Amino acid sequence: MSLIDTHTHLESFARRGEVDAVLQRARDAGVRQLITIGTSTEDWTLYRELAARYAGEVFYTAGLHPCSVDENWERELSSLAAFWDDAPESARPLALGECGLDRFHLPKNDTAAAERIFAWQRAAFEAQLALAKRLGCPVVVHSRGAFAESVAMIDASGVDWTKVVFHCFSEGPLEIAELMNRGGYGSFTGILTYKSAENVRAAATAQGLDRVMIETDAPYLTPMPHRGKPNEPAFLRHTAEFAAREVFGVTDAVFAEISSANARRFFGL
């Protein structure tokens, strides 16, 4: 089995000096390549260094996560454009993101603050979509509690939908149809293995094997049977095996081959 983790976060492992061990466990589990996802100025340079150190195995993206958006978002994004433009061709990010909208983490008891932060998120997302359109690169979208708004903003941006993936897709078949009708993609995490996630499995089935991509979103969203423990790229194998056997009814090898080919095509690996 040869798998690609299309969305992981190596920062916490790197800060603890654990990257070598994490990557070795991933290799042992059949995860041959992974994409570590940028969320703010605090991790872009780290990820570029990791991609250089583990060339051909670790790739990266750069973007401003909606939960990293604050009143300084414009300064952060000016840094992003410069970061992208100054990088040599061999060290450029594969995609812009993750970026998007997140209502779930807004302040619950301060409506004014929530509205202010969400307005910053929308402005930052709009700016990143404009940058992605200029660059012609794939876009990794984070959408939590704001699916319709995210779709509408991408529609308005003129970004090529065939270059858009909604990571950690946790909506249902109606929402995946919205993406598919536009040419976009959903990528699936360990949530796929959770007993309560019938709607997510239905969405994966509706999207089909020929478009599926999988991810860990490590260190979050650990799949069964390790749910409750910190996630890591090696655990992608559990999501892949579950998807193969329980969702698509194919062999592990077939699922790995097709999902990896989809990831390589989408991200230009």
C-alpha cells in the first residue's frame, strides 16, 4: 500500500524534535508522501525547510487559517504574497491554504466580537482567493459552520473550481454535490471511520472513488481504532482501509492506488 496524506500539520512534531520518528512510522504504515499545511507566518518557513530536508516525501502549502485571522490579517497576507514570490521554483508551496471561514470557533457570548472577527475572516479569504487566482494554484479550503458562505465567496472570486478542495469534508451528499457540480473536491479525514458519521460516508460515496482524497489533519481527528489519542500521518492507513472496505468495497491496494493518483493529479505531485 502506498498512500498520500494530503493534509497534515507537522509543526507540533517539529517543535518536539519528533519529525524523523513520525515520518518513519508513516513509511512503515505505507504513507509515502504527505502535505503539511500552512496556517500562518509562524509555520510557513518551517514547512519550507522540512520540504527541502525531506525532498520528495514532504510537501507543503502556505496560507492564513481563519482561526489565525486577527486585526493584523492584511500584514500577514502581504507576507504571504512575498513568501510565495520570493521562493525558488523548487521550494514553492503546492497550494494556497488552508484558508476559509470558521463560525464554530467565534466567541459564543460576544456577538459584536464574533461579527468583527468573521468580517476579518471574509476579507482575508477574499484576498487569498484573489492571490490564488493570480498564482493559478490549488486552494485548500477550511469551512466550518460556513459552507454556503464559503461556496458563494469562491464563486464570486473567479477561482478555477477544479483547483479547490474542501479539506476535512464533514457535510453530507447534498453539499458534496454542490462542489462536484462546480468541479471542486472534498477530502476526508478519520471522521469517515466514526460510527456517527453516516452523512460523511454518504458524501464520500456520492463523490466517488475516482475523485476521493484522504488526509489525517494530524494531530487532530484521529481515526478508529485510535480515536482519543493524538493523530499522526501513520494513522492514515486506518482511514484508507476503512474507506476501501466499508465505503467503496474495493481492495486496500486499489483504494491506495486510486486515491494517491487523485492526490498527485490535484496537487501536481
